[in-house]
Amino acid sequence: MEYKSPVYQVIPVPIEKIQPNTYNPNTVAPPEMKLLYESIKIDGYTMPIVCYYNKESDTYIIVDGFHRYRIMKENADIYEREKGMLPVTVINKSIDQRMASTIRHNRARGSHDVDLMSNIVKELHELGRSDAWISRHLGMDRDEILRLKQITGLASLFKDIKFGDAWRPVEEEGEW
């Protein structure tokens, strides 16, 4: 029999039939949750929730995608737009294998490389995007954008930044 990856068998499942697992150690900070909401609001669900189907309770237990599930659960606009249905792929694995899968999914996401993020900010700036646009669409605050701009070292990135009056050292007589 030929193997077929679960992603080729996405099904719509009512959110009421989906349950979080009890073992996921992953957490997402509020700014990233806000960004996930914006991503789903603008782009829609682009990745299915990975679940295990429990025949006894006729429920789907989340293996990966808890925070995407939460977005629909906590935001009526998303729930209504999606008609309460989440895209789901099903894996049929034992609990230990599901736990391992959850961790693999979490850890495989990686982290953002600071230099690459700096270059993205630089390119967006060169395309005429404002700091406000970058903040809104990339989920960054002003300080993070400023730090990423500083890494590139290009003065042109700071042309729209208002700097306050810095302190000036008092020259004391005879010091020089």
C-alpha cells in the first residue's frame, strides 16, 4: 500500500468536536497571539490542525495547532467567517507517539535569525514601508524595529526617526 501524508486528507471539523491535549508544553506570548490572529484574519487558515480522532468520544484531540484552534475559539469574527469549522488532518498514533509528534512540531518551527530579520526590515523600509506598517504586519514593537535597524548600520533607515535632545557633557575648566 502506498503511503499518503495526512496533509492530503484535510477535513473540515466543527470546533466543538475538537479538544486540546493535556500535555502540550508550548506557550505563545500575547504579541505573537495577536500576530497569529492577524495572520488568520488576513490570510485565512493556511495550515490544518493536526489531530487524533477518538472514536469512543467522537472527538478530535489536538496534536499540533492549539493556538490556531484558540484563535477561532476566542474570536467570534473568525468563528463566523469559518462557520465554526477548522481544517484538520488526522494522525492515528498511540499517545506516546502523539506526544512525541507534538514536541517535534513545536521544536521544528525554529526561531528567527536576527540578521535575516534585520534584512527584511531593511528591505521593507527600502520598499517604502513605514515603521507603523512593519509593526502592524510583522507584529513588532517600535523598540524591536529600531534594534533590527541598528544591526544593519544603514543611516538611511533612521531618516524618519525623531531623536530627543541628548545630554551634553559640561566642559570643566582646565580639563582639556
